Amino acid sequence: MGFGLLPTWRERLRPVIAEVLAANRGVPLRVLRRRFRAAFPYAERRGWPYKVWLDEIRVQRGLRVFRGRVHRPAVGQKMLL
């Protein structure tokens, strides 16, 4: 799960994308794109959920590596303890 009590967008969308990929092995990319478009679980294809959707498709197809959330301290920030 994410950092809070609710799952992140990526955690919500990951199983849907995996299901589409598993059900459509060996189909041409053009058809696969149509299937992904039809499987998007939200009404509007815009905003942060859609960006995460597109990124997770790239990750699961092996076109990009997901490294998770990277903590980058602010300039001048020091450890508390």
C-alpha cells in the first residue's frame, strides 16, 4: 500500500494493466493500445490518474524501470536526529 491508508493510483491501476497484458499476448501493438484505452477504469483520460496509467503501461511492458518513490532532501535540509 501507499504511504497512507488508501492505495496509490499506481497500486489501483497495476492489476488492470496486468490483466489486459495477460489476455492479449501476441496481439499487434495497435490492437493492444485499443484494449488499453477500453480498459481505463475512469471516465476522463486526463490528469494524474491517466499519467500514472500511461507510465505503468510502459513499466509493465518493460519500456521503463519503476524505481519507486525517491526521497530527495531539500537544499540545506539536515537530519533531525
